[in-house]
Amino acid sequence: MARIELRNLRKDWPGVTAVDGINLRVDDGSFVALLGPSGCGKSTTLFMLAGIYSPSDGEILFDGARVNEVEARDRNIGIVFQSYALYPHMTAAENIGFPLRFQGLEKAEADHRVAEAAALVQVDQLLQRRPAQLSGGQQQRVALARALVKRPRLLLLDEPLSNLDAALRLTMRSEIRRLQRHLGITTILVTHDQIEATTMADRVVVMNRGRIEQEATAEDTYRRPRSLFVAGFIGAPPINLVPALAAGDRVTAGEVGLRASRPVTGEVVVGVRPEHLRLAASGVHGRVAAIEPMGREVLLALDGPLGRIHLLIAVGAGMPAEGAQVHVDFDPADTLLFDRSTSLRIEDVTLTPDAVVAV
Amino acid sequence: MIPAVALKQIEVSGSARPDWAALARRTRVRGMAGQIALAAFLAIVSLPIILPYFWMVVISFTARTGGVSADVLWTACAVIVPAVLLYSLVHLVVFSPGTRLAAGVGLTVVALALLAWLVGSRLHIDNYRFLWRANLVEEIRRKATAGGQFPSVWTAFTNSLALALSQTAVIVTVASLAGYYVSRFAFRGRALFLHGMLVAHAFPAMTLIIPIFLTLYWLHLLDTILGVMLVLTAIELPFYVFVMKGFFDSVPWEIEMSAMTDGATRRQAFVLVVLPQVRVGLIAVAVFAFIRAWEEYIFVRTMLIENKNWVMSLYLYWVADDVMGVDYGIVAAVSIFYVLPSLLLYVFCQKYLTQMTIGGIRG
């Protein structure tokens, strides 16, 4: 197990900066998710941790010791790739035992460790099969066993669930979480799927364009996003972001007027999550452009003076038809206010109702 | 949004119910007609290839010194062609594998019996006596001919084997290492290197024959198997490097990364994890390189002179040169002996050879 620290870590490729100076601490035994869209530098960061890429600048520290120059094979890291990267010519048992070949273990001890790791992820019945004879979920488990068999100080997971079907993803999510807790192993997960990140990890690191946008608990990234990017990336269906103008203590977006707890000036963006909007007798008006049933709830898309707005409402009576004119209302306390020029959230301001101008 | 007006215009055309049974019948008839046409076409185009080989076999087992007659060939054809046609007919009509097999075995037995009865008495293995008698040609011509005494065919066979095996070993080793490097590493001049190899492969090597001859002479490698092997290897290598590059390209990078985080060095990752993935490519390249070396004629003809250095193609050439017009049987028998190793390799490694083109295309 190890405490990981990244200091001003940078990776430049010819013409591109993949990772642009990031700082991060991962506590011993904790589970951290690197979350971001493709190309945000999360995988590059992972590969630098694994020792496959060497950083252009900055430092990687394991338990306070610099490991930049330590080769991948000496770092004792377990890694599960998106494609699992199992060795096709070896059986599951040989795959799991592969890392032990380089540790000079006695055969009996190695066999014991393989059986132990296989039992941990419940593939002990499949040890004589080759990867091609295993289902996606089984391959995933074998890959996990191979990563764990050497008792690594750090477990890296690169989009481990993205090749599984929805039901299996749910199972593996809780299973990986259970394993991580059980073994107490420091784990870093890379994913573009916010559900994976927020459900599995203790802390979520949202990345964008090679930088860390926010590092917080899953709840904080949702409730208190640090920037417009985090607000837009976390939460499904995504947050409604409406441009507004602030002058003094008044914030105006089209027909909506809000009162700020302290004076704000300039162009701002008001964010309201779809689940915080509700149908009402008066308020912002719009025409129902699309209705998407999502099971327990229904997502409505409204076209109105503020552009397209999405709201999530419970299934039930009084469902408007497509094309109907409706009004929506919200509690201003649920809104988030962002400075448009810096893209950062204005944190010390709360909004209260001022007047909703009826049209 | 699609305007409602436009939506109205898109309607299922032709409301009449189609005749499904007729459509299904049409597909079946077309399928069968296509199969027959394809089989007929392939049979016809393969005739010019099969017939000469078949004739060669027939000559080698029937001809005697003094001339060759075609009547055994025609008799054999008269038995085999109807048997094959009959079997094709069975295949078209009967679908159970058991019956098909029974028909095949039955027809083979009948054809063999007919052949034994019609031409059996004319078969002999006299033409293969070159396998145990070295100075065969002089026995036939009653004087020493070009090249002086004929070497034993086994000398030529051993030389051919040495040439082909050493060339195969060098090509497999160099092509796999170079292919891996070109596939995985970025280095200055990589594009130029790849283009250069393509050009080198497109360049007709025959035009270099005089400079190569002189170079070998200066290096004292003229008239040695080693010299020819080096020349042929150099000429052939670019192609095989490309083929191997294609195979390595299709091995995912992540497997190697995984091996290295698992504790392997780069070399261990290559040997333990990458090489097994390109096993098919290695076999294909090996077989192809072996066969190419086995059948080589122009360069060995130019650079191997003394008869102790003859390879099989030269042995065949000199046999043909000396006894042609007198004893076709022995030429045919030597040809069969010469073709046999390539043929066996092709038969047993066919599936790898077809994979090679796939690997090549990926590159």
C-alpha cells in the first residue's frame, strides 16, 4: 500500500500538452477516480503512474520517495486495462501467474497465490480456459486477479467497466469497491463515466484539458462544482446553464430576476439542475419540444425565451403533451452562479427570488 | 425536426402482398446455379495447371529411354475425369456427408482398379534410379558431358537444404526483430526507411546481377552457398520485414504495457508475450522463405559453378540439358523429387501462408 503524490506533473507530446501541471495527493488505502472526457489527460496520468510514460516535468512520489526514474516493472503496480490486455496464448491461470514469474517464487507458493487471487474474484473454476473462451466479465475478473496477485502497492484501473454490458457493470462496480475496501489497497480509477466515478471512489478528480478542475467528494462535485465545466460534466441529465447579467444585487436572465446576497457585476451564468425545476402555474414559460420517459421520471425539453431547458419530473397525472405551453418554477436556493469570464463558481453568493416577470 | 408534410409523403410503396415462396425459390435456384458456374469455372481454369503436373507424374513412372508417348496419360484421364465428374454430380444431389464419403471411396476404388488394369503393367520406377546412381547421365550418353562427372543427387539436395534452411533462419530472425522495431518505435528516418524498403522490393534484383557477381568475387564468396545465401537474403528481406511489421501492428500495445508493469523487461515482454501472438506470421515467413530459396534458379545459376556446389535447381537443369530428347522419364523423375519438399510444405502450412497476406495487408 502506498500514499501517492503528484507534484506539477506534466506530459508534453510533440505539439500537444496532455497533462498540464497537476498536483494531487492520494491517501494510503483510498480510492480516487480521475474523471473527464476523452483527451483530458487522465489516461496519460495513469500511464505515468504506472511508469509506462515518463513525465516531461514534475514529480511522482510513492510514500514520499520520487519514483520518476523507476521502471514500470520495479514499481509493483497492478493495472487493469480497458481491453483487459490478457495474454491470448496463456490460460487464465498462466495469465494470473505471469507477474509471479519475475519474483522468483517457488512453484507451490506461486500456485497458491494464483488460486488465492482467482478465488478472490471468483474465477477459480475457469483457470484452465484461455481468454478467448471467457466472457467479457470473466476476462475482466481474470485481469483483476492478475493485477492483485503480486500484492501491488497501487492498483490502477483504466476504464475497467466500459466493455461490459449494463447489468454486469453494476455487479463489477460493487465488486471492485468491495475488493478495494477488503484489501485496503490504494486505487486510482480512470473513467469518463461519472456514475462509475461517483459510485466507486472516495474522492473524484475532475480533469479537463490536462488540468484538474476539481478534486472533491462525489457529493461536492455535484452540489458545489468549482467551475462551469464540472457543473456541466457531473449530473445526468446535465445541468441547465443560462447566461445572465448581474448588476448590483440583481441577476437577470431574460424574464427571470433574482436577488443576490451581495453585489455582483458583469456577465454570469445561472445553473439549475433539471431535477430542481418543477411545473407550476406561473414562472418561466416554454413549449414542450420532447418527452423522454426515463423509468421513474420523465425528462421534458422545453423551448422558451431562455433557450432549451430540460426538467425532470415524476411520472404521474398532469403530464403535459408534446407541443403544450407550460410554466416552470424553481427554488433560487438550488441555483448555482458562475462568473462567465473565469468560468468559476461565485461561491459566497446565494440567490433569492426577486420577481418573475410574466410574459 | 422533420416537417409533418414530409413525413406524410414517405409511405410504404406497393401495398400488394409479396409472394414469399416464389422469392425464396428464386434465391435457392440462383444460389445453386452460382455454385455450379463457380465450380465449372474453377475446374476449367485449373486444368492448364493440373494437367502438366499430372503428365509429369505419369511420364516419370512410365517413360523409358528413347522417347515418350502420351497414351498412358490419355488412358488415365479417360478414367479419372469421368470419376471426378461423377463425384461432383453426387455432391450436387446428395447432401448427407456419410453417403458423400461412401460415394467418394467407392469411385476411388473403381478408378484405381480400372487404372491398375489398363496401365498397371506399364508403370515402373526405373526413372528414379538417379537416387542411388550418381553417374546416371554418363550411362545414358556414354560420355562425360558439361560439368564433368555428375554429382550425386544427394549432394545437390544437401546444398539446397543448407541454402534454404540458413536463409530461412536469417530471414525469420532479422525480419521479426526489424518488423517489431519498425512497428513499435518512432525513430528519425522511419518513413524514409519504410519507403526505401518498398522501393528496394519493387526494384528488379536481376539488374544487379553483374555488380553482385563482382562483389562476391572480391569477397571470395563466389561459388559458395554462404555467398548465395547472403545475396538472396538481402534481396528478399524488405518484403518479409513488411509482412512481420503487419503482424506486429496487430498486436495490441496494451499487452506489452501490461507485461512490463507485471515485472517483465522489454525483452522479456517481447519474447514471452509479443512473439507468441505473431507465431502464425513467423511460420508463414519461414515457409515462404524456405520455398523461395528452394526454387531459386537465376542467382544460383550465376554464382554457383562447381558441381559440388550445385543445388537442386541446377542439378535438374544439367540433367535436362544432358539427356533432353533422349530420356524424358528421368527429367520428369528429378522434377518430381525436386518439387516434393515445396509441395509438402505448402500442403501442411497452407493455412499459415494464406494468413500471411492478411498480415501483409494490415501493414
